[in-house]
Amino acid sequence: MGVSVSVMRKLLVLLGILVIAGTAHAQDGAALYRTYCAICHEGPTADAQAPSREAMKRMTAERVLESLEKGSMRARVAERSRAQRRALAEYVSEKRLAADSGGLIPRSAFCNSTSAPSTNALAGPAWNGWGRGITNTRFQSAEAAEMTADDLSHLRLKWAFGFPGASSAGTQPVVAGGRLYIATAEGEMYVLDARTGCVHWTLEVEASIRSAITLEQRTNGELIAYFGDQAANVYAVDAKVGKVLWKVRVDEHPHAAITAAPQLYNGRLYVPVSSREESQVGDPRYPCCSFRGSIVALDATTGRRIWKTYTVSQTPGPTIKNSIGTQLYGPAGGAVWNTPTVDTKRNVLYVGTGNNFAPPSTEASDSLVAFDLNTGQVRWVHQVTENDIWNGSCRLPNREAAVCPEKDAPDFDFTGSPLLVDIGSGRQLIVVGNKSGVIFGFDPDDRGKIIWQRRVANGGSGGGVFWGSATDGVNIYAANADFLAADPGASGGMNVVELGTGRLVWSVPGAGCANRNPCKPSQAAAVTLIPGVVFSGTMDGRLRAYSTRDGKVLWEYNTAREFTTVNAVKANGGSMSNSGPAIVGGMLYVNSGYSHHGGILPGNVLLAFSKE
Ligand code: HEC
């Protein structure tokens, strides 16, 4: 009798899992549980306070979801999509949830016309991909921007859009052919009418999306949207209707993620692979660390892999055991957090890399790296910070020296994309700042030799020059991401450095506190440039427009508040980070409410300003 009951239960469990796997967004709840939960909830490493698997089986799926979304387990799934949280709740409770209504937007939010996108969407004014082009300059010409410094005083909020059920907003808006393409950390992509904000279509994918969307107009007239998710999947989507054409996982590590946008060039996608394994390591039970950053080249038509090159060449292997006997691994790290920059003249691509996650240190971490476009072979590496082994345990009082040998490891990643610029007389430079607060000018013809360097910020784990700078071919515009805890009002600022010489052209301090609470004027978001104006957002939600001439603030808008939205979803702005505005055809699009990496004010709003 007992046997048959247990067999029965096993069958039911099996059935339950099969049913779950059959939903539209098939998720492997078991795999997610193993990666993000099991370490504390079962086995020899289980936390005495944590409910066991048996105890969680007795909970309702709703109760588990509540704990993941609003309760004590929230931080454990902060980077997971809504579909993944639901899969986890169903897996550990072994019960089904009611149908998901979190992502619903009212029918009235959809566009009335079912018109197809324009046949040549990329021919007109556009902001495509992360950096608006293969060299990531984040510069929009006067012609495409249709906006000048004189228009700023006439800027009006034209519409606001609320991302339903979202707790963060920070991916780069992309605009082409009168449509806006954007995605969220909840794992949803939206295609909106750029003028009115009505919805053309939406798509839910497996994991959170942090990357900008990159569009390709194929010769047969098809418009394709490419992006990556936080489970290291790359997608190609028919941008007319929102149908997934292919989906490819580019890295097998359970913590692998695509944070920056893949770069598209000549029929290939160059995908930067990163990982938050480094922040999982606050726990001595975690077998730190085995992720290696890489670039993966895919055939854009089929998703077929052409090459994959790791930034850490050695395969991670067992190293030593820590004080509680956990077997550790290394080398690891060298994550790629930025969109590659393509150099067509030298047939290479450049990225900056991040720190090592575990000992031993390697030679291509915290480096500028040049990869051959055809073969993926590393042409050269210029390491800027040696021996930077950093992970989430470094600043903890119970730091394990075996996991983090140096508690003051600086964590000087390259987060923003390198810029390839002409500096006259036929010479070029690769210019990029990093979390150390220094901007470097590297020589692409001399294996990345440093021609000049200029400090513009103090630097630090969450500071320095963060998500990205912009250039007009004369200067580089780099915001200051530093947060000065002892004097918050002195944080932030904007710096302009001459490309040819490394000379500081001007520098202005941050926005100050001006009675704001909370106050965090740090400027980690990527900046955006049009002729005469540079735009930059703060961690406390202020969008500032500076004159490129002298740094005078020409316009400022407070996004950290509630907005009435065109799609009738309750929405508020907050911290501005990661992406920067897209300025296209007389309109400025920006989102607000970034809740990762130093974000203090979560939000879910996309704002569209118009100059009339
Ligand atoms: C670092 C250890 C750790 C990890 C990782 C972890 N948990 Fe927990 N979990 C705990 C502890 C400790 C408690 C009990 C104390 C509390 O609620 O904070 C708990 C409580 C819970 C509860 C009960 C909460 C309540 O409201 O009673 C659920 C459900 C749960 N965890 C699910 C998960 C899921 C699902 C994951 C994976 C996404 C996960 N946990 C990851 C340590 C962890």
C-alpha cells in the first residue's frame, strides 16, 4: 500500500513537471533550483534556518512565489525573469500557479493599425543596437537626432510607458522605422510605436534581458531583432511579428549571462559572455569559481557557432579546499560586460574584460583584448590591472583568503565599450575608461600600447567610468560614477577629454543633493551625445543635458516619480543606469528605474520626450 502511494506520488510529480515543461515558456525549474537554491535548502551544506525540500513541498506555489518576489528570498532571484521565478515556485512546491497575469497590459494599449514596419526601417533616422553603430560612439548626428541645444527648453514629455510587473528598467531603447524596440529584466521584449507608445507586439523569453536589441534589415526585406538573455541564450526574432526564428545557448556554465548587446557585422553576431558567478560567492559553500568570459561568433542567419574564444585560456580545474572543506576551482573570470567594437580596417574586434573571479590570476583580465574577426584568435592583449581577483566575498568580514586572496582587490572591470576613433593624419586610437576612473588611449597599430591616460574619477567597485562614454570624433565624454559615501552630494560629474592628446577639456561636478532624499548623484549610466549636447542620468533619477562647449547644464528632468502611462500600467521612475537615452527624429527616449549594480530606486518606466 505504502509503496503504491509513493509510486503514485512519483507519477504525479513526474506528470506535474511534464505539464509545466509544456507551457509556452518552458523552463527547467529543477536546473534553476540546483543553480540558485539547493546550496542552502538541502544536502550537507543546507542552512539550518532554511525550509527543507519536504517543507517547501507543503507550501502553496503562491506562497513560494510571494517569498521570491516580495519576501526574504527576493535577493536570490533578483536577476531572474518572471517566468523563471514562476518555474521555481512551481518546482519547489510541486504545484501549479494560476495563469500569469503579471505581464498583462490592457487591450487598449495595443495599436489600432496592424501596419507592418516600414520596408526599409534602417534607412531613415535610427538608433540601432547599444552604441548606435559598430564603433559604439553613442553619437547621433544632427540629421538623425533632429534635435539641438536650442530645442531643449521646448522638450515636453509626450508619453510614458509602464513595464508591467517589472522591478527594473535599464535596457537601451532602440528606435528605427518609427518603432521602438526594448526589453526588460522580467524577460519581455516590447515593440512600440515610437510616436505614440502604443504596443505592436510583445514577446516573453526564458530569462531576463539586459542587452539592447540589434536590428538587421536583410536583403530579402526581412527585419530581424537580435538580443541575448541572462541564461546565455541568443535570439533572432522576426521583428514584424515577434516570432523567434532561432535561439542558441552560447555558454554551458549555469551562471553564464549575456549582459551587453551582441554586435552585428557582415552577417555575423559577436556575442559578449559575462556572469554573475562572482557575486554568488559570498558563501563559503559555493565551489568558487569556474566561469570564463568569452566572445562567441554566430552566423546571424542560422545561429550556427563559427568560433568561441575564452578570455581565460586555461580550463578551470580544482585548486584548494577552503576552511570548511569546499573544493575550489580556478582560474575564472574575465567576463565581458561590453558590446564589442568592430575595426574593419584591421579585421578585429575589441572588448574590455573584467576581473578574475578566483585564483590564479590570468593575463587577459581587466584588459583591452583584440580578437581576429574571422578566426576568433586573440591578436593581442593589453592588461591594465594585474592580479585583480575579486568576488562577492572580498569585502565580507569572514573573507576566505582561499577564495579572495586580497580584500582590497580593486574590481577594476572594463564595463563600457571601447570606442575606435580617428585622431587625424590617418591615425586611430581605441579610447575607453574603466572602473579605475582612468580613460586610456590605446594604439591599435602597436598591440594596444597606451598613448595617453587621464584620470577623471577616483574609481572603485561601483564607480569610475562605468557603462559607457560617447565621442564626436574630437573629444570623449565620460560621466563620473563615483559614490562618495561620506559626502554624497560631491558624487558624480561630467568630464571631457580630447582624443588626440588626452588633455582634459572641461570637467564639471555632479548634481549635488539639493534636499533630495535619497541622494545619489553618481553617473554610471552610459552617456548619449548629439552635436552640442551630452546627456547623462544619475542614480537618483535626474536626467541632465550639458552643453558640450563648457559643461553648462542646459536642461534637467526629474524622472524619480510616478507617471501616468499610455498603457495604463502603474509606473514610476527611479535610478538611471546602464543605458542612456536614444535620440531620434526630434524625440528623446530613456528609461528609468534601474535596480541592479548600485541602483537605489527601482522603477519601471520608459519616457518619450518630444521637442514640440
Ligand atoms: C544563501 C542561502 C539560501 C539560498 C541560496 C536560498 N535560500 Fe531560501 N531560505 C534560506 C533561509 C536561511 C531561509 C529561512 C529564513 C528566511 O526566510 O529568510 C529561506 C527561506 C525560504 C523560503 C520560505 C520563505 C517563507 O516566507 O517562509 C522559501 C520558499 C525559499 N527559501 C525558497 C528558495 C528558493 C526557491 C531559492 C532559490 C531561488 C532559495 N530559497 C535560495 C536560505 C537560502
